[in-house]
Amino acid sequence: MRKIVTLSICMAVFLALFSANLAVAAQVTLRFSDWHLTEDVWNKSLNEGMDIFHKRHSNIKVVLEPVSYKEKETKYTVESAAGRAPDVFHVHAFSLPMFFSKGFAKDLTSFIEKEGPGFMDAWYPLPIDLMKSKGKIHAMPGDYMTMVLFYNTEMFKAAGLNPNNPPKTCDDFLDYAKKLTRDTDGDGKIDQWGFGTLGSKSPGFSMRFGPFLWSFGGDYLTPDMKHSALDSPEAKEAFTFFVELYTKHKVIPPGLTAMGAQDVRTQLAQKKVAMIMGSGWTPPIVNKINPDLKAFEVLKCAPAPTKRKQATAIWLSSWVMSPTTKHPNEAWELIKFITSKEIELKWFVDNRVTSSRKDVSGVAPEILNDKFASVMASQLPYGKVEPQIKQWPEIIDTFTTSLQEAIVGMKTPDKALAEAHERINAILAR
Amino acid sequence: MRIKDRHMWIFFVLPGVLLLILVLGFPAITSVLYSVKPEQAGDVSYTLSHYSNLLKDPFFKTIFWNTGIFVFLSVGTHMILGLAVAMVLNSALPAQPLFRLIALLPWVIPDVVAGIIWKWMFDPIYGAINDVLLKMGMIQSSIEWLSNPKLALLSVVLVNLWRGFPFVMLILLAGLQAIPKVLYEAAAIDGASNLKTFFYITIPGLRKMIVVALALDIVWEVRRFGLIQSMTQGGPGVLTEVLSTYTYKQYFQFFRFEYASAISVVLTVVLLLVSLPYIWMISQEE
């Protein structure tokens, strides 16, 4: 009897250990990488999101891999080339053509088809189009926002401007910027500027310059995207307007060509500038930099200033599945989860980023009643995206190089723009 | 048995050789192969067009020139400051280990961190450098260190001087310590001035170390990337763009792997040419 009891206990222990091992063996580990993981607010939100995912998919374990905003393309390129890219990663929409051209993004058509007809109807058509390579969807759209003008209402009041009447035209904008450029401590030196913007060679530059260029009626490229369109009078006018904000009107703080996005947000947070171009991410980040500012109360936003037509830039991010993933079905489950209606709404509530889903950005009361998101959503019909061609990073770098040369006075705006036009044509002709 | 012993060295050398082939040879060969691969898949299996395109590249000449100036100024200032600090640290200084540690500090800070710190110090609004100069009355308004076309490259070189001199200093300090003291004592007995002692004893005694420091520092500075990328990203315009940042941009931002590889090959050839005196000196010693 004793032997039987002992044997039974041993077998029970063995079976328990064996089944536990089986459970562990059945668990799939996915690598998930996102630059947002380096940002406090987003990091918390993403971790909470993954906790929900883990509860619903006990067989999948998601390992989070942070990457810096600037280095994400570098990291994913190298890892993709080596066949070791994260199973799911997050990139700008404008980076997609390069990933597509190198075969670094998995075709998602079969997964989408399995979800049944009408699955993609929940998204706006433009973001879906931008996810396609050779007519097939190779990524899922993420954040979808417009660039708008953020301004500090207290600084408006201090300069005698009505904070409920933000600048609507580019002429108003210049007038406001001049009034907001002031010597606030009376030492005879300007210590507050009307407008803060990027001037460095950074991925965010075109998001800030694009609204001006398009509003003036100009564009970077011709509609067929085969030639530069920077020789148009409208493009010249927009280029000169932007350069002269710095060189002639001096409404932008010194050191423009070295300023990146975080530098400019810091200037807004520290009340060094009164207006910047931004989007959903701006209030939480500014609040984080300087909580004393009370960004959510003090800041307001308005549509980008208009010259000839209302226009702004669209920010669109995308979720990519690595073609070398060993667990495509689980990776799809993860992508489906992070782009679901429920979770897209969570991303908005936590991080103020609007979604590329119509059934979130178009109807959610949280978005429609939010003072920032409502303005951004109202601008979606006027939004434009940067050219989705693989040469775009090189083109915008060439353009920024010329703009910097004009800003620092090495060349006249006309000459700098003419050189950019020629060089971009050479890139496109290659 | 004797024959086996004679060939035993192969087994000792083989792991090192294989490791070298793996970590150096493989990437080098891959780069060369990439540099002759057409960007678009077509009829030809190889092309030299990437090399000829370098000559047509509107920025390449300027960037090559920038790299030369950056390396010349950086290495030149490293040698002067490195030698000066090495001589101070070689003298009978109180708390010598502490000063040696302090002198080494800039070298242990990563390039990118150093670049970000100095970018903030150069900031025209918040930067400590402008603030100090304004308070001292040396300037009337903030200087745009990284945006002024006349100052941008010099500002980066200045930071690189701070960042890179300890490397040269270390090599020269080792060289100074190897010079026999009796030579200085003999010179003092003969009544040689400090200047003559420096030129006739110190410099000849350091000759080999100077060549080593020069060759290694040139190679380091041609490859300097993180500092420039974090401070200016090559701007304004292409005034601070150097070959390392341009290669990075072509490869990782523009996805032009083949063109970037061609630039890398050219850079390697230039570095090999620069390293020849060093290689020659080492071979002469043997």
C-alpha cells in the first residue's frame, strides 16, 4: 500500500512537471519594438496594453524592445538584413517604401483575408493606400494625425493678443509672431520669440515645413513624382517666407539649424517661444518637460495658418511584421490587437494620438470633445502626406541642406532653392 | 614528432586568423562586393558606376574636403594639447594620479553623450558658454556656435579636441616615461636650455610614439561619427558633414547600400594610405 501511495505521488509530480513543461514549450515569444517605449507616457501605456494582451493570449509572451526615434530605421534595417528583425515593429509611413523595396515587410493580405470581408472598412482609405506595395497591404496603419499650430494662451494675453482668436492666415501669423517676439525682462535683449520650429536635418522637419509649402500652393514634387516642383513661384514664395521668419523678421530663436523637435518643444515648455507646429504628442511631452507650465490648460491649438488654401501635413505611423518572423500568426494577433478599436482608443486617452480608424477618430466622444484632438480631426480633410517614394529621405535631406544654406546666409533663398530643385531632379533621374 | 612540433604554431594562430577573417574580412569583402553591385537589378552583374558617381556627387568633394580639414585640425590640436598635458603629467606634480584621472575623463565619455552635452552648452538661449561670455562682457549677444557657417566646423573641432586629446596624451606619456632621465641630466650639466632639451631630447625620444599617435589618431578621427551626428547632423548645409556621417546617411537613411559601400571602400583606401608610414615603421623595427 505504501509503495502504491509513493508511486502515485511520484507519478503525480512527474505529470505536473511534464504538463508545466509542455505549457512553457507551447508559449510563443514575440519581439515587439517601438520608439515610443523610450517615452515615459507611452511606455506606461504600451506596458498596460501588453498586460491586457498577455491576459487574452496566455500562449504568447511579448518582449518589448525600445529603440530611439532617430535610430529606429537604422536598427530595423540592419536587423532585417541579418534576418533578425523584431517580429513586429513601428515606423513612419514615409519609411515604408524603403522597407518595401528591400523586402523588409511581410505581405499581410492572407491574414486580412482570413478576418473576413469588410475587415479593413474600419480604417480611413488614405492610410490603407499608403500601406500598400504592388497593390498588397504590407503594414497596418497606426497613429493618424494632422499638424496644427499650438500656442500658449498666457503669452498671447501678455502680448495683448486674444487667445480665442489665433492667427488664421500667414499674414496674421507673421503679425502675431512679431508681437510675441519680445523683451520680457526689460534688459534690452529679446528673450521670447513668436515661433519655434525645427531647422535641423531631422525626420520631423518636413512635417513642420509642409503645411506652409502646401498652403502657399507649392509642392515638393510634380504629381507623377518624377520631377521636382520647387521651381514654381508658389514654392519660391513659401521658401522665402519661411527663411525670412528667421533672417528678416527674427521671430524664431537663434540657432535654428541645430534645433530638433525636442529642442523646440523645450522652448515652448520654457516659455521661450509662443507658437509651434505640433500634433497629438505635443501637450503630454511639453507637460512632461515642464509640469509647472500646466500645458493641458495653458496650451491651445488651431489649424495651420493659411496662405492660398487650407493645408497641413499628416502624421501616419505603421506597424510592420518582419518577413522572417517564426510566428506569423501570433505576430498578426499582436498587430490586430494594437490596432483594434479598443486599444486605439486607449492610445488616444493615454497619449493623445488620434487613430487611423474611422470608428475611433470619427466617432469617439473622447476625441470629438477634446480641445486638441477635435482641431486635429477637423483638419484631416486638408491633410497631405509626404511623397511615398523610396527617394524621399534623400530628397528631403537635400531640401533641408539648401534651406539651411539660405537660413545661415550662405546663399540667397532663390539660389538655394534653385540648387535644391536641380539636385532633387538629379536624384529622381537616377 | 619534430615535424608535428614545427607545425604546431598553426593550431595556435588559426583561431585568431579565423576570428579576424570573420569580423574583419567578411564585412570588408561584403562591402567591396556591394560597392560593385548595381542599385537596380538589371543585365549587368557588377558595375563601377558607384565610384564614378562619387565624382558627380554635388556634395562629395565638399565632404571629402571637410573630412580633411576636420582630421587635420583635430589631430593637430590633439598632438599639441596631448603633448603639453603629457609633459605636465610627467613632471613632479602633486596628486599626479588624480590629475591623470581628470585628464582621461573626456576620453571615457561616449561620443554621442559628449555631443549632446556640448550641443546644450553651445545653445544660444540656454547654453552655459554664451552665458559665461555674456556675463564676462566678452560678447554683446549670444553666438550661434553650431549655426554660424564660420564657426560650425570649428566648434565641432573644439569639442573633438576636448574629447580626443587624452588618447594622444596617453601614448605620449608612455613615450616620455621611456626616455632615460640621464639624457636630461646630461643636458642640464651641459647647460642646454629648456627649448633645446625639448627639441633635441624629448622630440627625438618621442619620434616613434608620435608616429604611432599620429597614425592611430588620424584613423580614429576619420571615423569620428557620433559626436558630429549628435551635434549638427552635418549642418548647416554640409559644412560639418564628413565621410563617416555621409556614409551612414547613404546607408541607413537613404537605403543606398551599394553607394554607401563605395564611399566606405574609398575611405578604407585613404586610411590605408595614411597608415602606410606606421606600417612601414613597424616593419622596419622587425
